[in-house]
Amino acid sequence: NHIGQHILRALSNTPEEVALKEPVGNTLPCGFCGRSGRPECAITITVPAKAATTWDTKCVYQHQFRYTSADVGSKNQPCRNLPLKCELCHPVLPPAPGKTTRKTPIVPVSAVWRYNMHEHILQEHEEYVVPGQRDAGLALPANVWKEMRLTDLEQTASHIPK
């Protein structure tokens, strides 16, 4: 999405090519409007095992998008900033002994925008390393690092240094 590129530039201190009406928020900016600290911008996500991921927010700038397409990105739509379930806050539990699956309730949980995941981990999960920002601690689980890592396409499209 368009705002995602502005968020990436703000996070990397890369100057904007044009003046913005409003600067991107400093703390966990909303992926729809780029503002911080607005209660209406809180977002929840529901991740059922066998159905599409859904999200809910009251941000006035919200718009529909295809979650699976946005998660992959493309040359025409390189931004992959979408709401994610933090696997550190809401881990998927293994099956009980002797079982092959675990039935989990499908409930909405607070979501973190992908481009805010570094900041979220710095604030909420002090025990983990955040590459380039906190070197001491436990290594991030591979699935968490994969979720938050930027692609070359995202960096190139946003004109931010690699």
C-alpha cells in the first residue's frame, strides 16, 4: 500500500520525494493512515486454520485488500505492510501428547503491522535480539524473522538503503 512506503522511508530516515500533508507517526504508525496513537487505528486480526485471514479497524482510511497477495508483494504492488499476529505474543501451541492437532479457539487478537514489528519486539519482547538494534538476547524464531524481514523489492521500491 502507498502509506507503507512512507512508513518505510520514515523508519529508515530516508527523505521523502514530495512533501507529505502530515508526517508519519513516530510510534507504531497505522498502516492505513500513517498516524500514531489514534485509538480508532487499533487493529485486530483473526487467523483461522482453514479460512482467509480477516482484520478489523476503525481507521477512516482503511481499505480492502487481498491478504495473501499483499503478503507476497509484486512488482506493481511491492509493499507488504499488513497486519500480522505476533507469534511471540500469540504462539501456536503444539498438539497435546498423543494428538496430531490442537484445536484452538478462533478469536481476534491485537495485530502488529509488518513494518512496525521491529519496534513492537523492541518494546514488548526485551528478551529477543532485534538485528541492527539490539544484539543481546535470544535469537528470534525463524518464522518471526521471516515475517518481519523486508524484501529487496520493498527496499528498492521505497528508495531506502539496503
